[in-house]
Amino acid sequence: MIKKILLLTTGGTIASEPTEEGLAPEMNGHRFATYLNAVTSNCQIKIQNLYQLDSSNIQPEEWQGMAKAIASQYRQYDGIVMTHGTDTLGYTASVLSFMLRNIPIPVVLTGSQLPILHPLTDAVENLRCAFAMANSGVPGVFVAFNRKIILGTRTVKVRTTGFDAFESVNYPYAATVNSTGLAINESAIPKPQGPFQLQDCLCDRVILIKLTPGLNPEIFDMLLQMQYQGIVIEAFGAGGLNFVRRDLTSKLHKVVQSGIPVVVCSQCLYERSDFSIYQAGQRVLSSGALQAYDMTTEAAVTKLMWALGQTNRMEEIKRIFSTCYAGEISLT
């Protein structure tokens, strides 16, 4: 049976061509048709051009546009493929996982490290894998790259030039491509927990801070003056913030008491944070900050943006962060 697949294009390296200012996403969605014959012979494809942007310019407004485009058309298709620049692809995959609650079809994001016009491009292989996953009927938001299928909320870019640019952090691959074809890991794919809901309200007043030794606590006073509504902190190791001389934990307590949620994760890419181990971590917990455990930074930031788009009640935000919606957190 021929599957109907919607291809959404947003720009990125995969659609880039040389310009006087370097590579830029000049190719619109319909020019992709020339390059798709080799990867879509078993599909009926419709192409829709959403954006022609370097992914550095993909922001919350574009995320909402993507979510609305998918929500308005998903019933007409067996799967959706979206091409996207690699630099912010992990953020987009995470936030779409939250906004497209219980999406009943595969939504697969992909891109490339070389433009599709380049003779050595990785674009064709990545598209082939993305369409295979879109054909699978397995619901959820995924990223296809370098013959690996990664859950959207676990996707992190770890290399700038290598074709193996993305990893599934703290989580097994959703699928791999090998000599047997597309090998799906069913145990790694969360099941829908109800009917589809578009929940595309986001708060763009969320900031990420990477903790460095000697960070001045007064920075948080500045953030409040700038009317930020949520803060994510990448702390040290398993979880710690300095409190000698420059007492960050006391300042965080004041921030939380003012009604601003603070989420703390680890700067370490792999394994989970645990703020119960050390004195420095326990002081963070006593301040009222929320733990991200084994969430990626991309998932923690976008989940807080999404949570604040649903509610400004601290207790409800705490409940949201203690709930796994799209495989983003291990709660055991």
C-alpha cells in the first residue's frame, strides 16, 4: 500500500547554496522534488515550504507555526517528514514533542551536514531513513540522522562537522538502519496516552545559564528586572552550585519565592543529576529549584517554555516537571 507522506521544509544546510556571504538556505521545498525520486518510490509525497531559514533563526514563533501546520494536516497523511538545520534541531524536536501531545503518526525531523547539492552529501541517506521511519506508522516525534532514529526529546547535537552529528542522550535509539532494514526498538518508544492535542502556547521569557566558578549571584536580580519568567541552570556534576562567598542558593530561593520557576540540570552530557548526594546539591533542593534528572538541556529548556505556556502556577509547573510526556525523563 502506498503511504501518503507530507514533507515540510524549513531551510537549513540541507537546502543551502553558496552565496557571497557563505552557505544560505536558498532552496525552496519544491526544488527538493528533483532529489527525492531515489528515496520516495514507495510514497505519495506532498511538499510544503514552511520557511527558508538557517536554523539559528528558528525561534518560538517558528515552532508554533510548525506545530500548527502539522496539527492542521496530520489526519490526511500516514507520516510527516520535516527538513531542518542541524544547529537547533534538538530544541525543535523536543518542543514539538511537547506541543504535539499524543500525535498518532510519525513526525520525523532530519537535515544534513552538507547541502543536498554537494556531491558527497549525507542528505539523501538521511532523507531515506526519515521516510522509512515516517512509513513505519510508529507514532511520535523523532530525528533521523546517520542511520539512527532518535526520540525527539533525547536528541542532542554533539559534533559540528561529522556525519554522526547527533546522539541519543541517556536513552536507547528508537530505531537503527542496518542490513535488515529499519530495526525499530519498540521498548524505547513511548505510547500515546490519549487523544491528540495541540498545546502550542509557549513562554519565550526563559533563559539558560551555564554555571561557571565565581558566578555573581546578582545576575539573577538582573534577570528578574528583565522580566524573565523561567530559568534553567546547568550546574556542576551531579548537581551543585557555589554557596561560599557568592551564595547562589540563597539567591535562587528568593527567585523561587518571587514565583519564578528554576530548573537545574547537569553540565555533564550523560547520566542523571542527583542533588541529594552532596551538601551543595541539597542546598539547591531546599531553595525550591526543580531537578531535571536525566533530561537533556534542550528538553529542559523547551519543557519549561511549554509549561509556562500552559500555566503560571508553581505547583502545576512542578507537577509537569514530575511527569514524563514524551520520553524526556526517567522517573524511576
